[in-house]
Amino acid sequence: MPVLFRTVLAAFLFNLYSCQQKSHQPPPIDPGFTSYISAFTSGHLSRQAGIVIRLAEEYPGEINMSEPIEAGLFQLSPFVSGSAYWIDQQTIEFRPDADMKSGTTYKVDFALEKLVDVPGNLKTFSFEFQTIEQNFEIDLEGQQTYDPGNLQWLQLSGSLKTADFLESSLLPGLLTATQDNKALSIVWDPDPEGRIHQFRIDSIERSDKEGVVLVAWEGKSIGVRSKGEKEVVIPALGEFK
């Protein structure tokens, strides 16, 4: 059961989509399914998440948790290829072969009849979930020197926070920094969880006059409309700030 709660948002029947990103309402579900299914994936999921069904009672047959279930139990629309696995005697998880599409509503048809004897109108259990719509925000955290004895060179730290998992390979295309129209180096410290990525803008020079570093971001490369920029004032060498 810990796997279930780590990887999905499970909900009981009639308590779907408690957290809404959009006004989309799922179709009603036949109350008859409560005798056979106690919980299932719902709400908003990471595009990397699995889809889970929990039976109301333990499956009477033998299960193998290390091998995929041969019977085609799950069908997703839009289509998603993947395999289903037993998590325990009551729980089945469908694991996609690749990440699902962000900000998308998926319909799932679960072939309940392949596991238990059910009336004709309950052979297929259909439900919906939505993947999280990707977005991000930039937090600039402050300036600091490399060496307390040398105040000429600074670095600016910050973080990029995403709504859903983001591959570290996509980070460099989201952020730029310039000083006097010259590009500055940005060093990333990717988050293993893919949500909060720390960065450092290097080699910011202080001079006898106050300067500015322009930090700009744009999410076009990852399909996000977020775009903006911020000017960071760099104090002159003779100014204490």
C-alpha cells in the first residue's frame, strides 16, 4: 500500500477531483461499482505517475508482483502504452512506458470482468483523471562574493520551481542572464525529484559604478507560456549593501 499512496492520488467513489485546476467535470459513475472497487486514481497527476485500481476484496487467484499482468486490463484515451502490475492482493497499477502529456484529460477503461464475475452493466469500469499542466516560477535569492577578501566578483543564486517533473536537460533553455549585454554563465544544481532546481549566475563584476544584471526566462521550449525578466542591481565597489 505505501506504493499506492506515493504514486497516485487515490479517491473513493463519489469523491472525485477535490482539487481542480480546470472546470472539467468527470462523468458520473454507476454506484454498483462500489461493491467491486474501493479506490482508484483521480484528480491531477504527474505525467510520470501510475494509474491505480484497488479492488474492494482480495483477488482470489494467484498473483505475481514481479511480472506484468498478461490480460489487457487498462485502455487509455488518448492512447498510452504500458503494462499493469499487481501491487498487492487488492491493488493493480498501470505503469506507462513513457511520460504522459501535460495538461491532458485521460479516460481509462478498466476491464473488471477479467478479474471478477460482475453483472453485464459493470463489465468495464470507466473513469478519468488529468495530468498536471506544466508551469514554472523563478525565485532570485541573493548575491554573495566568492571570497570575502575580494569584493569585485559576485554570484547570484536562485531557484526554478516547476508544477510537475522537469528533466534537467531542459533547464538551460529556460533562463538567461546578461550584464552590459554580455551573457553570464549559469550553473544548475538539478533536483532529483525534478521540481525545485537551484541555479547560480556566475562571474558578476562589480565596478566603480552601480550596475545591473538582467535575468530573463521563457518557457516556450517546454510548452509553457511563462515569460518575464527582472533587473538585479549590482552595488558599486565603494557602496556597502
